[in-house]
Amino acid sequence: MSSTDTVSFAGEIRRTAAALGRSPTDEQVTNLESLIRDRSYIDQDAGRVLMNDGTDVAAFIGRETNDFPLVVADAPAAPDGWVKVALGTGTSWRKAGDPMTAILQGLRASDDAALARHVAAIMNPWLTGQINRTNQVLLTKSDPVRAARFKAEAAAK
């Protein structure tokens, strides 16, 4: 059994963390490396580093890197000549000159206008006898001031 005092584990820690989608700080790598050195040995017969409990050091690193912060992914940039279009709850990328792009953008604008007209026509959905949960949610999300006024009116009656 040999000591691991001179072995560097920083590269393996960073590779394992990256494979798990983690981004360790330099301090976290240094602390984990110290922990590994304190709790590991070189098995001369097997020719590898093991933890004092006999587990593989790579497995130990994998368990310990779960506490590292997740890597924050950048939002994808729009490819040249492409437009992001949304319809309903879905979004996709379409070529800028594609006629379907204009159609989808027009449909989205039409949907938004229809929703705005519907919300403007909503009577108080909190009044007894007129309770409508769908309209309550639509009103709360699109016009919170008016929704608060309607709630107060319903509570006063």
C-alpha cells in the first residue's frame, strides 16, 4: 500500500464533474483532492488508486461531485437566416424567407388579439353565480389590477 500524497486528482475531478454537468470551483476541486488524499491509497497489486473502504476513487469522485453547482447553459443563438416562431405553447426555428414563418407569426398575433378581446369582455368571475376558474386565471395573468378589483368586489358582496 502506497500513499497518494503526490498524486494529482484535479484533472479527474474536473472531467468527472463536467461529464455530470457540474462546474466545480477551484476551491471545491482543492478540497475534494485533499479529501481523496486523506482517504485513499495506491493498491500496488491492482495498480490503481482505491479509497480506504475499497471503492474505486472514480466512483467516489462521481458521488462527491453531485454537490457541485450545475453548469448554466447559454441560450442557443439564432442561426443566421432563421427566426424563432411560437404558436400555442410550442416554439421552433424557421427559415426567415419561408412563407410558413409569416403564417405562423400571423396566427400567433391573431391568437394574442383574440385573447386580449376575450379578457377585456370578462365580467367579474369571482361573483357568486358567475364563478369561472378559467376566466379567473386568464384575468389574473393578463390584467392583475383588474383581477384584484374584481376579487375585492366579490369579497364585499
